[in-house]
Amino acid sequence: MAEHVDEYAPIADIYDAWCLEVVEDIPHYVGMAQGAEAPIVELAAGTGRIAIPLAEAGYDVIAVDPSDAMREHLRTNAERAGVGARIDIRAGDLLDPGIEGTYDRVLIPFRSLLHLRDDHERLAALAAARALLAEGGYLAFDVFAPTPEDIDATQGRWHHRDSGAKERADWHRDDGTTRIEVEMRGRTTTLVLHPAPADHWLGLVEDAGFDVITAWGDFAGGAVRGDGTGDLVVIAQRTGRTETNAAATP
Ligand SMILES: C[S@@+](CC[C@H](N)C(=O)[O-])C[C@H]1O[C@@H](n2cnc3c(N)ncnc32)[C@H](O)[C@@H]1O
């Protein structure tokens, strides 16, 4: 597994409470499993926010995450939900998932790809996802880039969530990163995210050997914003091409 700075370790035990309000993507990702031969692969699976509803819907899941602490909570959550036997939990990274075989679905929910720092890593992760897919299989993921309105409304200000979490976003125009500070129940961390505009992501997806099937601006199928910011929800199908352009990246 590649070297990994675990920004989630300090907040693993409050992650579920922090994300309690994030539910709009669950039907989308559970729906993605329809018609697929099990197991479903989820990369960057965290504490099981998506893997557990998938297992509850009757699908076997391979859930991969590099964070020991997040995987530990996933294990506990899955047992508690009575679906421990359906979820195969593995240590692995987006760049090197470390699993064998090919599958019908690879899911990368909740902006996890924003942890990748540059196009080299983005293409390597997309190539790794592609290598896990049977021909014709689907990759589903979502990412985000801050809108100008987001930046104006939140730059450098603490925001109090219903969950009790305090969050502060700093949008760094110089290096393009978004730094999210999270504080809750005495836990604190800073997540360093690397957003990119929608068109950029879609180009990378095609370069990595996928056809883009849908590219939405939200989970209800709305349009992507014209400036390429906001949410981007992608379903892409592995093409028959065997060569990807990943090797040609800097
Ligand atoms: C926003 S959470 C998403 C977790 C889960 N998929 C969900 O929807 O709640 C991001 C997850 O990505 C994982 N992560 C961070 N960097 C990663 C990397 N380079 N490769 C794989 N996973 C990574 C973290 O450990 C964390 O569990």
C-alpha cells in the first residue's frame, strides 16, 4: 500500500455522527448495485456509510480503506447492523486497492477522490479502479469543487452543524487546495482536499479508459454547473480498450 497520511484517524469515532445528515447519496449507490454480480467493491469505504446499506440490501461488499481506525469502526458498525458476514473489509488505497479479480461495480462515494493530490494520482486511481472492473462494468463516484458562492459564504469562518460539529473551510487559491478543519466532541483534524472542475474530471475518466454514461450536478440527476464547480456525480463504464493513457501522465 502506498504511503498514506491518515487524516481520518483523529475523527474516526465521531465520523458517523459528523456525517449523520449526509444521506442523499445512499439510494444512488445502493441502486448502482442493481443487476451486478456480487461482490460490489467500495474503495475508500470509511466506516461503512454506504457499504452497510448495500449489505442490508442483500449485496456482498468488498470494502477497502487505508485507515486502520476507519476500518475498525466499519467492522463494529457492520457487526452491530448484523451484516458483518456480508462485508469483506480490506486495507488498501485508491492508488493500490490491493485486491485481486474483476467485478461488475466499483464505487468511490463521498468525494473520496479529492484526497488525491494531482492528475498523476487521479489517473493512477482511475486506472486502478478500471483494472478491478470486468469489461462493461461500472465505476460510480462523486466529487466536488467549491462554487464561488461557497467560497464567499464560508471562507475562513466556523460553521456549526446540527450534529454538533464545528467546521471551517479555507479555500486556497494559490495551490488549489481546500482545507476543512473539523472539531467535534474534543476531536479535531484537518482534511486537505484537492478539487478540480467537472470537465477536468470527465476528461481524466475518458483518458483512463471509460465511457462517461452520466455526469450529474447532484444525486437527483440535475445538471452540472456551467463553470464546472459544485457537485459532480459520475457513472462511467469500462470500455474495451486495453491501453489507458495513465502511463503517459507526468
Ligand atoms: C469522506 S470519507 C468517505 C467514506 C465513505 N465512503 C463514506 O461515504 O462515508 C473518505 C475516506 O477516504 C479514505 N482515504 C483517504 N485517502 C485515501 C486514499 N489515498 N486512498 C483510499 N482511501 C483514502 C479515508 O480513510 C476515508 O475513510
